[in-house]
Amino acid sequence: MLDQVILISYTTEQALRLHALAPTAALSVGIFKPNDIADLEAQGIPTRVMTAWTGKGPLTKELADILRNRNIPILAASFFEVDEQVKQSGNTNLYTNFAKLPDLVVTDSAFETQQVLEIAGDNLVSMETCLAQK
């Protein structure tokens, strides 16, 4: 299942331990500025396993471009301000603007985002299967 999961680390120390345990698994690491990539590489985390956790803050196009040029998938969380704004306004299109730069949106509102982000076909089946599992 290592090719189907992303291991989540909250610190460099956790990332190093997880990478030692599962060196081929995708690994979510905090990358908030371009220098974070080099710092993680220097610690022993190769870019081939990195997925960039960019958090809840605004993701700049500059950082997104750098990550894409390094083939590092971009994760961003909508479950902070964006989900709350959608709940209050009912405007699910707020997800569209949020999802322009990240490759994967981490959300507590999967069904609402699915409708707006046009998840369809095999991707929709995969998402629904995943959500149905306990």
C-alpha cells in the first residue's frame, strides 16, 4: 500500500524517521519557502518522495512554480478559512480559486469540493470508495 498513501510528518525529525521506515513512500513535509526544499534534502529527504504541505496560508505562484519544477506535488488545506467561508456564504466556488495552485486539496468538506472541482469518472469512484471505508 506504500504507493497509495502519503505519510504525514510535522517535523523534520518525524520526516527522517518515516523515511527510514518507508523509503519509497510519499512523505508530506512542510515547505513554506524555497529554501525548505534544500534544507530537507540536506537532512536526507529526497525530493522524489516529498509532497509539499503548504499549510493554510496563501500559496504563492513563485513557490508553486518551484515545487512543480522539482516535481514535488503540492498539498494545501482548505479546512481552515475556505471551508468556513463556504459554510457561511454558501458560495462553493471559493474552492475553485483556492485549488488553482495546489495539486491536492486537503479538506473536511470532500463532497462540497467534489462538485465544484469537477471530480468525475474514475477519480470520483476512487474518492467515494475511499470515503465509504471506515
